[in-house]
Amino acid sequence: MPNEVLKYYATDKEVFDVLASSRQRLSESALLDIARSRGIFYSPRESREILASNISLLPHDYESLRELLGQSENPNRAEKVTSITLNKKLSAAELKQVAQAFAESAPKDEKVISHSEGPDKYVVQVKYSEIDYGKTRLLQRRNREADIRFVVEGDRTTIRMPANAKAREIANQLKNGLDALQDDKIQTEIIEIFDLTADDRTAFFTSLITKMSGYELQDVTNVRVQSGGRHSEIVGSEVDEDERDEQDKAIESQRMLAVVENVALHGQVLLASSEYQLLRKKGFYITSITWKSKQTTTPYNVLEFDAGFEEPKDGRGFRYNVRGLYRNRDGEFTKTLRGLSEDHKESVFPLIERAALNVLAELRKKNTPPSAPVNVAKAQEEKP
């Protein structure tokens, strides 16, 4: 069978676009190294555009192109995850049956591998390619991989997946297969806050970061807030000139915030900052947050998390991640954030999920009006 790779090539314009657009990962020094590996030496003072142009005109075979594309990728890109909780305990046999049926119906350009990881975990791995028209032509099609994990805990099963449209589509297809196998629609719990008020949406995040089992909040370093459309109005009255100036300033501030839809804050101790408190008073609510928490048991490392919603206004598409950890060195913490292994992440994700579901249940319970008491004696009298 002929080599399919030989059917594809890249023009010098496409190679130039890759070299010119990846400024952070293909810096000027990296471009000089690429040329030096070909036995060509350019001046360190040469402009980036000239370096990219000259290198793009060189011959590039498949291996050199693959190396360039690999260099242009962000190795630290950590995709967030999301989850669906099924209110049913599923067996490995059921999951295997549905996964095999999904693999048989999958498109030819997708590769599906499924396997068990112990008695309470089952993984469906789908390899596919996607097109991103927002990138240069040579970078538009990339090979991707989606791991759909089924984790059985007690009488529930959690479906955990990457937080992207393709992974959600796969998870929904597997869920439909499970429904058909059960001859009934399995009840699900999804972390969404579309039905909460602005204050409760903020309370969801502030409670989440403080109620993770085994962790103690240390700091909040990044907050994104969204306008809730509630802006109070200052009414004029008989006041002196100084007070009127203050009112004019307040009204101008109100008008400015009225056209702002979302704001991102970066720093330390953000929830206590005057800037955040001002935004909150003006009706803004939190849509995503990055925070640090310290383990309450050995080795007492500090981990950095983030969580937010893909659709901030609608409060849908909850996604989260563990960004890394700062190691505890005899009471002092390392300055550099180190990545976590996939196994370590998998042990922390359930803590975020459980905390989010518990907080959501508490908020909804608070907002549910108590049912009217039933008069048992009267009901018995009226019973025919």
C-alpha cells in the first residue's frame, strides 16, 4: 500500500506562517538554531520576518515539518475537564458492551480503544483529527485524543472527559447507548448554575474553593466576573456642591460599568480587594476563578486549581483543572509551579466534583420554598 503521507506537502507560504505566528515557542533564537542545524548562520540582529522568510524557502521533508509543528505546539497546554454524574452504578460488562457498539459505528477516520482500569474504572479512548480555521493553514488540522473515563463510586457513575465539543459529543453518544441498554433514561447530575441569582453564582465559587475535602484555601489569584445587569441608580436631592461632585463621579462610574460585560482581575487576595468589592456591589458575579489551596495532611503541598463556565452568562459548561503544585520543602514552598501526573490529577478531580455538586445542592435547597405542612387529620376526614 503506498505511503499516504507522500500525498501531502507544505508550501513556503504555509511554512512561513507557522514560523511567524508562533512567537513564544519559535523565538528568534529558535529560528537561528533551526538554520544552524542546516549549516546556515545568520546574524543574531536579523529581524524575525527575514529569518522566517529565509527558513521557509529551504527544503522541508515530512520529518522536518513534523518537528516544526511539534515546536509550535504549547507543551504546557493543559485542557480543562468536565463531568456528568449518572445516578446509577454501572458494571464493567455494561460499559464494555456500549463501548464496543460505539467503536463499530465510529467514522473510519476515528480510532476507538476501550479498556478497563481496575474494577471501578473504564476508559474509552478516541483518536481523531479536528480543523481549527482560526489557525494558519498548516496548523489547522491536528490529531487529537479524547479519553472518556467512567468512574464508579458507590451507587453512582461519573463520566469525566476533556471540556471540548467533540468529547461531549462522544460522551452523549455513550450515554444514549447506556440508556438503550437499561431500557430507561438514566438520571444525571450536571453542574450548571443557570437558575441561580447573581449573588448565588458568586456564592457557588466562594463556597467551592473553601469546601474541598482535604484542602485549605490559601489565596485567590485570578477572578473573572460578568455583568449581571443590575446597576443601582443614584437619585439627586438637595445637596451642597462637594456632595454633588461625589454623586457625579459615582454616576460616571455607574455609566462606565454599564457598558462593561466582563472583567478579569489578576493578583493576590482578590476576593478582599476593593476593586472586586466594587464590581460585586454593581451586580457583577464570578464566572471563573483560580485559587491555591494547601493540603491539610502530609506532604502539605500547595496546589493551584481553576474552575469556570464555558458559557458564563448562561452558567453552563462547568470545567476545571489542577494547574500544578508548589512542593513543601521543610515549610518553604518552591517558587515554580510543577505539573501533576495524570494519576495525581485523577485523584484530585473527584474532590472538585463532589464539592461543586454539594455546594450547588445547598444553594438550590436554600432557594426552594418550604412545602406547606400537611394536616393529616383533615386529609383523613376528606378521604372518601
